[in-house]
Amino acid sequence: MRGPLLLILVAGTGLVVAISLATSRRLTAPLARLWHRRGSFVRWYVGSAPVTFVYLGILAVTSWVLLGMPDFAEERYLEAQSTNLAHLTRDPLRVLFRSAFFVTGWELAVWAVLFTLLMAPVERWIGSARTIAVFAVGHVGATLLTAVDIWLHIHLLRAPASLWTVTDTGASYGFAALAALLVYRLRGTSRLVLALVLAALVVYGAIEGTGCTARGHALAILIGLALHRVTRTEQVRDRVGPGASLRSLWLRRTADGENVGRSSRETVAVAPVPAVGAADPSAPAPPG
């Protein structure tokens, strides 16, 4: 019953807020004032990273569907979308695609924050098409390598056969590859902090016994770091803005974007230096 009750609560709250905003009620007056002040920034932030927020919207819909299911049905459904060895050997393309679109309810809140703070800046930096490509390579590559690791553990290290049907769905592998790529964009403290976090995840995933998901995250990070050539193209360089820290990439005036870097280079024009001894044409002529 927990899922349906939460659905009713969320839907009811949303309906009350929508009616209050539409009729200019005092209940949502602070929210309306906030939107008038910050609405343009929100529209820019979302509109400049369409893949990030469309994907987040899809995850919200699928999570909403899962919340409406009884617990046993949710478990069975997620198991059917899982990229475990049983499914990868029977129907790999279906599960590789569908597994990336299902997360649990509490995970959705975490992904909403991480996508907004990390994935959106990456998309503004490398572009939407490259974001999809890096995410797909990270998701598929880490999934397949993790499956190989599980197979080796079952057949060579006598791991339990239950790993053959383990449930593994979500957006984490693709996201980890994109987060790793962000190391090449940041500078200073932001770069150091992100690099330390990623290094800790890689080391943790390499420790035997931490689980196949932790191993998959470590592999996805290494895949993202290996894709550094994506960031070296002229198209990506033309998108680099003046921001260097992660916080600056959240701000409109210093964020990356289409032709931002090219425009900055074109506006910074260096004045020609006159030759030594040459007369300045703008100076007044000496008295005759």
C-alpha cells in the first residue's frame, strides 16, 4: 500500500499547488514570486541541457509507474529488465536498452540532484549528441564488463550461482562515465575533489567482495576517463566558457554552451602594436 498512498499524496499535492497558482491564492504566493524572479534562469538551465532533463523526466515517469505496483510486482518487473547473465545471454539488446530507464523512488531524488549539478554541465560542454554517446558507451561497456566479471567469479572462483539472475538496473553506469569525463573540464579545487571521489569509487570497486555494482561503477569511471578524446574536438572547444569551477558552470554568464568559446575568442581582440619610432596618427601635429 505504500506505493499507491505515496502516489495519491504526490498527485493531490500537485493538484492543490496547480490550482492555487492558477487562481493566485495566498497559499502559493511565495512560490509565484520566486518563479517571477528565477524563472528565466530555470528555463535556461533546463533548456540548455535537454537530454539531461528529458531523460530525468522519463525516469520520473517509470518510477511513478513502479510506485503504483505492489512490492512483489515491482521486484519481478525490475528483475525482468535487469542486465544479469540470464537476460544478457537470451535477449541482450532489450535489457541493455530498457535497464537504463528504471530506478526506484528514493533513487530518483538522488538522480535529480546529480543530473542537475553534474550531468547538465557536461551536456552544455560537449553537446547533446556526445552526451548520449558517452552515456551509452559507459552504460553498455560497464554492463558487459561486469557480466564478464560475474561469469568469471561463478565459473572460476566458485561464487554463488544466484549471481546469474541478480537484479541490476539504473542510470549509474552511464552517469559515472559522464562524471569521469567532467574531470577534464574542471580546474582547481573542483577538479581535485571530483578526481578524489572518482578515485575512491574505483578503489572501492576493485576490492574483492564489494559487489558487482561497485565493480561496474569503477569500470564505468575508467571508461569515461578513456573517452577523453571526445573533449579534444574543435566543436567542444568552441563550447567552453570562462568558468573553471563546478559552481561557475551552473551560472549562465560563465557556463559552457554552443559557440560560447568561439564568441569569447572573437571578442577579445588584441590591438596592433605600433612599430618603434612610428608616428601616432591620432596625435596632434607639431607646430610649424
